[in-house]
Amino acid sequence: MKLSQKIRAGLSIIRHSPGLSGKLSSFRNLTSAALHSKLARRFSPGAGKEDLTADFWAEYYLLTLVNRQINVQLIDRDEPRLVVIIPELDPTVIFGGYIAFFQFLAHLQARGVKISMLVMKVTMTPAQAVEAFRGNKLVHGVLEQAELHNLGVARTIRIGAGDAILCYNWTSAILASRVAAFLPRPAWSYFVQEDERIFYPNDSYSFLVESVFLRDPGPDLVCNSAALLAHLRHEGVVDPGCKVAVFEQGIPEAPLPEAGEIATRSPRRFIFYGRPEHHAKRNLMTIALMAMDKAIRAGAFDTGEPWEFYMMGSSRMGESFRLGEVVINCLPNSSYEVYRQRLAGFDVGMVLMYAPHPSVPPFEMVRSGVVTVVNTTPARSSEWYRGISANFEPALPSVEGIAEAIALAVARCGDGAARVAAADTYHPQTWDQSFSTMTGSFGHPLLERVWARPGTEAKLREV
């Protein structure tokens, strides 16, 4: 492989790394992996193969780094720890799944579990990481109590023989499986919140994602929602012999407007969850805008009262943008408390999700009294959604079906009493309730002991 090809491959990865520190970290990691002498001698292409693209070599060296072998030195500890492996610590990506993960870690720390955290992508020192999250009470609190280690391209890890292992995503799961193989009790747990194969086409990434479930030893699962577990079992990737613990997302109550205020509100307000970023394509922002445009042109919002239109979820679209004759205002990012208070001021919402996990925003909307349009799937039918809350307006999975659902939601959003009455769902009110009432069982005594202690609201039972 020519030097120019290596440079182009490296630049392809560096260009897509967030922030200056991320780009520098990617450069260091790629230098160590791609230019390692043994790797170069073994895998450099021969003559006549120089037409391979830079993108291919970027993928090759990145996945080689992710899939590398690791050595483990077992050390003596006074008491076992939970070794947590995460891909990175970056304040700009701590949302969604990371919030649930850190809530779980905080729940464990509050019950006496000591955490040693291994960070795969090095962007800052452990001390800098703690400081970077000072404005995030949840993450900062977990990091302050944890023992932090930067892994980077290191090939040796030191852990205790009695430690438990927990990973966050598929890249950290590959590492977790390799580390577990060195333990006297080779068990490891995967905090799974989505079928991560959906993030990729049928390619090398998807192959490695699926391989996580098929490794020996395979993972025990900590699964976000019974719906996701049912999907994974249907797909045949859950080993019948593995331990599975399931939690349902904690969605705190938010202030609800009075039924009378809803009935007389003017202007009416429509909000949809939009994510133009490549990694969030499953939120179908293009389909959402197509359906909105169709509904607007068909007169769905010609109700004799003014309407305002908003988007939440991303700052990539600027402060506002136009969709035909309509201006869509983009809400800035805010704290969770402010976000939930804002939701109660909307009348109709829409959250599309083309993935096994139904996501959280639609449930937050209906709990805030918003009539919410969602797309149905084979696993999430109209009956499934309506059985959770009458504030859902399920749509047939087509642009026309979603546009029709928008019109139906608009037509009934003035019934304030019905909206308030349907604002309750099965979700736990707090994260503490969410994790205290988990079902199933864990694959390591360190975690089992937490839920066996007096005061736990509900002992784990088999799923």
C-alpha cells in the first residue's frame, strides 16, 4: 500500500472525528495500528492492488484496531469491582443511550459497587474527563467515584480475578469478550439498547456487531425494554443459556396543563423529532418532512386557528428552515427538566423510528399530554401503541399513512380532558424505580448481590 493511500485512509477517519481532541486521538490511534511494522508486513497489498480505495483501507485499519487481541494481567483486589468498558468520554455525545447507561452506573455506585472504567478512545486525561463533565451532574458524579483508565491502543489490561465486566456497545463488547476469556469465571455483560446491526448495511461492521452475540463466551444481557429483548430473541441472537436482566426506561412525570387550558390554547403547536445526522437516520427525518408537507398541502392544519411548527432533536438545521410555505423553528438543546416542561406546551407531536427499539421521545410526548404520531412496524402495531396510551396516533408505514395520522391527531388535539387522562403509561416514574424493579437475572455475583439486598423494591425474577 502506497504512503499516499495510507495518508488518504487516515484523513478519511480523522475528518469524521468530532472536535480537535478527537481528531488528534484518531491520528494517534491510526498511526499505532496502521503503521505497526508487523501489520504492515502482513497485510500490505501486493503489486497490482493499488487501486483499492482509501475508504477501504480506513475501514480495514479501524476494524483491525477494534478487533485486536488484548492481554490481561490478573491482580489482587480487596473486593471485586465492576469493570466498565466504554468507547469514549465526550460531552457532545452524552445523550439517549448514554444517559440510561450512566443512570445504571449511578444506581450501582449508590449501592456500594466500585467501578473501574476503561475508555477505548483517548481524547483527554482522566482528570480532564472529570472536569469536562462538571456541568453534567449525572456523569460527573459517576466519574468522580470511578477509577478511570485510558485504553487507547494499549494491548494489556490489569483487572481483578473476581471483577465483573460490563460494556456499552458492540465495539466495547468485542474487547469485553476478549478480557473475559482470561478470568477464572469468564462472564461478561452487554448493556444492549438497540440491535446495532441496523446502523450499517450488510457489511463488515454489521458482521462484527452480530458476532458479539455469537462469541464464546457469549454475553449476558442487560436489556433496555422487553420489546427489544423480544426482537433479539426473534432474531435468534440471544443464547438460551445466557442471563438476561430487563429494565424499562424511567420517564419522570412532568407538569401537565389543565384540560381547559388545552381546549382553548392558541396558537396550536406542532412538534416533531428530527435527526438529520447520518448515525440517526433511523428517525426517518426525510419521511417525516415528506409526510408533514403532504398533510399541510391536504389542509390538515386548516382548522380555523393559527398553528406554529417546531423541530427538536438536533441543532444541525439552524434556528429555523422552510418547508413549503411553513416555517419550522428548531428548538435549542436544553436540560431535561426544561425539555419536559416545554413538551407540555405542544398539541400534536410526531416521532418516527425505523428500528427495533421504540425510542423514548414518543413516550415522553404522550406523558406530557401531546397527541403523538408514530409509525407502526410488524413488532409495534396500532393496538400495541394504543394499549399503552390513547395519546398515540399510530400511522400506517407509508408517507400517505403518516400524513393521514397527522390529520387525525390535529382533529382531536382540542380534547383536553382526553389528553390529560391518557398521559399515564407503564413506565417507571424514576430511574431508581426503573432499575430496582428489573426482571430477569444477572450473570455475575457482584451484580446479583445488589438486587438481593434488603430494601430493593422488587427482586429479579426470570424473564
